[in-house]
Amino acid sequence: MANAAVRSNDRDPQGVPSAAAILDALVEAVVVVDRNARIIHANAAAEQFFDLSTTILLGRSLNDFLPADSPLFSLLDQVLKTGAAVSENGVTLSSPRLGNRFVALLMAPLGDDGGGGVAISVLEQSIARKIDNQMLHRGAARSVGAMGSMLAHEVKNPLSGIRGAAQLLEQNVGDAERELTQLICEETDRIVALVDRMEAFADGRPVERAAVNIHQVLAHVRKVAEHGFGRHVRFAEVYDPSLPDVWGNRDQLVQVFLNLAKNACEAASDEGAEVILSTAYRQGVRLAVPGTQTRVHLPLVVSVQDNGPGITEELREHLFDAFVTNKVNGTGLGLALVAKIVNDHGGVVEFQSAPRRTVFNVMLPMRPRMTPTDVPARSRSPSS
């Protein structure tokens, strides 16, 4: 894991941090390679990027991780030929091992001709995408919130009158007409329920937060799913048992993961349907909490994965917008509400989708640093 600060034992006698300690403090993944693209040094962030320890990385070739036609190698050749540093934004590094990574690359030779190797800095630009997603979700939530508030005032009262009139008519009509009055009541109730759901977007009150054991939340969600909409699904758990508590609202987080689990179960409707719930600690980004000057770190990642057919291309750009759905009887408010709640927590929700593998990742803030009066609390998986 990347270090938040330089360790005291990585200083020289004069107290100056060592080069390795400085590199380990960077959020960018930094590797030094020789002229044959073999790794001769890697910092802590590089361990995270490749998901391998330095011991395993050293001596390995970049060809073990990336195909020969990767843009990284053309840039590396340019540095070795010219002896000059190069940088490139918006580079996609793709391989079965790394997946698809959208990064910025900076390469600089060590020595006049790169004889001492080439330092390669890799900064994932998905951080910018996460910030863009947060802004989009915030705007969508505000739009739906304004609509929900308007509908609550302008629609529910007339609907109440319509329902009351239909009930009065029901007492004085025959059986054939009574079926129509009952239909009016049922449709009125359905519209009121939809407006009630939209009213949730108009709630601008600050989130009441506390330390939440996310594994207990997921255990509750799994239990609800297995006794209802997910009876046909095999659930699996991949939890980090040492994960710190989430700083959030338990009931709202239950709503988030119930919605995501329900979507996953409905997507994985075939025989062999599987949904994987997982948690992890990753180096996060800092984003502003709505309505405050606070910026929070988002290292806690909760994922819901299904093996359904995947999300169609036409839905992806607007998946978290209200009323966007491909379900026959869907309202298109489930994921919009997920985005709203996660945004209210200062977090980010994103997804990756391919046939047989769709993953929704929710990045959340951890509990603030404890005061002396706090009792230490660690999230543990239900099975631990």
C-alpha cells in the first residue's frame, strides 16, 4: 500500500528522506526499467497498480503485463532513442491481467542515453472520471428532487380527490362499472407510490452519520435477497475482514445495496445465476461532501457483481438518470436513488460491464479518526 507519509526510519542521519521513501509517498505508480523493459525498481503505488509485491515485480518484464503493441512500448522506444522525456495523457493500457486502465504516462531517462534505465510514472485518470460522475449524479439528483417536490404538491392532492370520488361511485354502480372504479383506485395508488419514491430525491437534509459495519449491511441485504427476489441466485462473498467502518447512514446504505442486489439478481436470471458481494480497501480519491467544506477520502470499495448479459451500449451513458430503464415494468428510479444516496455520502458509484460480468463499485468514506473516548471498531465479515 502507498504510504501517506515518509517513515521515520527511511531518513538519513541528517533527517532527509531517502529516494525510495519519497517514491513510496507518491500516489503515482512509478517503475524504473532497464533498456530491455525489465523492472529494476517499483514504488508502493506500483504494487497496487500491478496488484503484485515488489519482490515479484523486480526482474519481470513489462511484456509480462502488456501486449507488444501497447502504446507504452512505443513511448519507451522514443525515450531510449532520443534520450528525452515524454509524456502522454489519455493512454489506455489494456491486457487480460490489468484490464482497461485509462492513464497518463510520464517517462524520463536516467542518464544521458537512458543507460541507467527509464523512470515511468503512471497516473490513473479514472480519478477525473470519478469526479465527473459525482457531478453528474449530483445534477441528476437535484433535477429529480425538484420534480419530486413539485409532484408531491401538485399531483398527490388531485389524485386523492380522484380516488375518493371513485370510491363513492363504487357504492352506487353495478358489478361491471365497479371493476372500472377499482381500476381507477389501483392506478391512482400506483401513481401515488411513484410520487412517494420521487419525494425521496427532494429530501435535502444532511445525512445522519455513524460508524457502520458494512459487512453487517451486506449480510442483511443478502438475507432479504435470498428470501425474496434472489431465491434463484447463488450468492458468494469476497470480503476484507479488516475493513474499517464506513461513515454513513445504515438504513440508506441498506437501500443502496438492496437496489444494486435486486438489479444484479434480475440481470442474472439464467440457470447458473451468480451474484458476488465483495469489499476492499483501495487508495481512494478526495471529493467534497455536498453542503460542506469537507473533503473526504474514499478508500472503501463495496462491489456487487453479476454474471448476466451485461448493460447495453445505449443505456450506459444515462444509466443513473431517472426514468432510464430496460425493464418492462421498471420505473427507472432505482439507480437514480442509488446515485443520490451515494452522492449524499460524498461517495462515488461506477460500473464496468461486459457479457457475463457486470460490476457496480461503490466508493465510500471511512469512519473519521477516533477520539480518545471512542471504542475501537473494525468491520468483520459475518463468517469471522
